[in-house]
Amino acid sequence: MVKKVTKKTAKTTAKKAGKKVQSTMLPDDKQKIIEEFAQKKGDTGSPEVQAALLSHKIIKLTSHLDSNKKDNHSRHGLLKVIAKRRRILNYLKKLDEMRYNKLINKLGLKK
């Protein structure tokens, strides 16, 4: 029998194990990001939405790595996510530079 893991059970299990609780992206966080960056209703695959979701993931991973400096597996995952966001941004820049600049400003990125 497979037991469904919810946020509450994950916290209690982590507390029993004596570990810190890793906060993940909640469905409502993800939905807010999608609504903010969507080009039209129901849009989840546009480059803007993908880059925004990856940016949120990058922020979460960097905060995790601040407290867990020796977690090299997560560091490798972070580098993969950063590279994926860069590829998506490069694609958007080739597609429409105006949309690219608007997204960069909205996300607060340098380039």
C-alpha cells in the first residue's frame, strides 16, 4: 500500500527524524507565478512562464545552499537549472527581443 505524502506528514516525518524541513514549491506558489507571467489564460509553456518558474527554483536552491554548503548534489542541480533558464532566455531573445527585455526587468536579472 502506497501512502500519500502531504505537506503535513512530510513535516512530522522530518521532525521525527530530527532533520530540517525543506520547503518546496507549493502548487499555489506555482499557480501565482503562472498567472503573473502567462501570455494568455491557460498558458504554462511560454518561455516567460518557464523562465519565471526556473527563477523561483533557483532562488529556493540558493537559499538551501547557503545553509548546506557541502551539498554538492544540489549544487550540481542548481547549475543545470541555471543553464536551462539561460537557454530559454536566449531562445526568447532570438524570438522577440522586446519580450525578452520585459521579462528580464520583471525578474530582476542583470542581462
